[in-house]
Amino acid sequence: MKRFLEVIGLMILLTAVACPAANAAKKYDGQTMQVLIGITPQAREQIMEYIAPKLKEKWGIDLAVEPMGSTQMIEKIVVMKDNPRITIAGWDVPIGLAANDMGLCETIDPAKLGSLKLLYDWAISKEKGEIKVLAANLTAIGLIYNNEEFTANKLTPPTSWYDLWKPEYKGRLSIVAPESTWGLAALPMFARLEGGGETNIDPGFAKIKTLTPDVHTIYTWSSELVKLLQLGEVWVAITGSNIGPALQKDGLAVTWVLPKEGGPMANGGMSIVKGSPYQEVAYDFLDLYYSTSFQLMRVKQSGIFSPNSEVWSKLDDQEKKAQPMSPESFSKLIELDWATIAKQKAAWIERWHKDIK
């Protein structure tokens, strides 16, 4: 019996020596890192499929990923500012820059983020030379129209912002309110068209006011617009470039257009929350998120325009055609002064509800 026990003990010892990895505890076993992401097609599912298992394998950590609007996101993080429990905030870049002014963003160290070298210049937002927000996708504000309705009614597709005033679009037009980041970008775009801009918004309000009699719906959430387009209630609208590919994948014949005058950028973004836990894991999360493999998944499955500069060359001709823009479109993209906009946002929204009916 003694000999038998000795043999069993030796076998257990040899098993432990032969398989140390199986018994090694991971640094964050049993813990969970919280991530907030923007409301974009399949983003949560793709993160859980591709990124979560790799972080679990390396760190032992689980991910809790919650889609949320950028405004709600910043409100939630402000409440826990002194003891943040959220590590990654996937807010829109303009909201992220405003959050940084509130002291909510950690400085991203380029030396810790290998995938940074893969990003286009427009994808990296800095404040006083420090990286605070990275673009999760390129979203330009432009126009979308329903191909079937335009064909059936013999309408000419829009190519300019000023086409929105065409009488044949009356009652079938939708514009976006400034509570949405897209609306907050569209308003100074109209001001610029009329000789104003971020610091002189009056021409923008004046121009939009002449359009509102023709408007079917002023929407705030993209889900509202999607439903109106699907029902055929709205034929043409102001919206972000990511909506076109998403609706096309759902079988709706729509086309998104970057107007000839150009369109403002209101990109989705990501930041590391200042003072948050698991920041070393956060860098691995971002490295995986911006990797060419993951970004290809995002483009192929969700139709986003990737901030990763390697992705475009890896798409076939059909996949490139499905994209709302190409790298050649970059010269028509307009970078707004979001710091100035952030200071005036509340006043603009209040004025909108008074003046725009």
C-alpha cells in the first residue's frame, strides 16, 4: 500500500511538472474589465468573438461589453470619476475630446501600442501633443437616399447639400438634431456653406430654418432614421456614412453620398478612462481592436470604414465598391473645431428647440 501511494504521488508530481501552464494562475483570474462601445453594427459580438478569448487566455480576465450612446457614456463615467470602473470608453471622437477636457481620458502611450503605426493620421486625436482619443471608424456626415423610391418617382440623386431644398423631396426628407453628434456636425456644416462656421453659427440656423417646412422628421437616434427608410416614409436624409453599408447588408437599396462640397467627420472613437483599472489589459485590447485581422472582420461584416491603413488594400473589388468612401475621399473630409463646438453645444441645442420647428 505504501508503495502504491508513493507511485500515485510521483504521478501527480510529474503531471504538475509536465503541465505547469495548466496550473499557473493568470494575473486577473475571476475578474472582469468593463468596456463601453458605441452603437454600431455587430461591434459587441465581434469583440466577444475575437478579442475577449485572447485577453482571457493571456490575463485570465473576462470582458463585459455594453453598447451605449456617447452622451449616456460620458454621463455614466462622470458619476464614477473619482473611482472609475469602466476601462475603455468607445465614445464618438468629438465626445471623447470633450471628455478629455473634463479630465476623463488617460494619455495613450505610443510606446505601449504597437498597432498605432497602422492608423491613418486622421484617426489619432491629440491634445497638447498627447494622444487622448483614437478613431474606431471613419464616419463622415453626408446624404443617403432610397434607390427604389428615387427610381420609381424619377428623381435625380442628390450630389450637393443644397439639393435638400429641391421641391421634389418635400415631405420625404429627414434631418438630424444636434443632440446627436451627427447633427452637431451638420449644423456648422450649413453655417460654413453660408459663410459662417463654428464661431458664427447664425447662418447655419437661418439656412436650416428655410428647410424645415419640407422635413418629414427631425431624428436624434439612427434607429429612428433606419425605421423611416425601411418603411419608405423618408427617401432622403442627412446621416453618417456607416448607415449605408449597414442598411445594404439588411437588404435595403440605399446609397450614401459624400456631397461635392465635402462632409464633416464625426468619427466613432476610443479612449482609456483616466484612473481606471486594468490599463495594461486596455493596451492589449486596443492592439487587438486595431489589428488588421480584426479590422478586416469589422469591414467585411459591418461595412465600417476602417482607421487601419492596411485594410483597404486587402479588400476585393466588390468589397471596395460596398464601402461608402475610399482613401481618395479624404481630401473632401472636413475636420471641425470640436473644442469650440463643445463649448456651445448646450446653447445650440436650446436654440434649436426654440427656432427649428
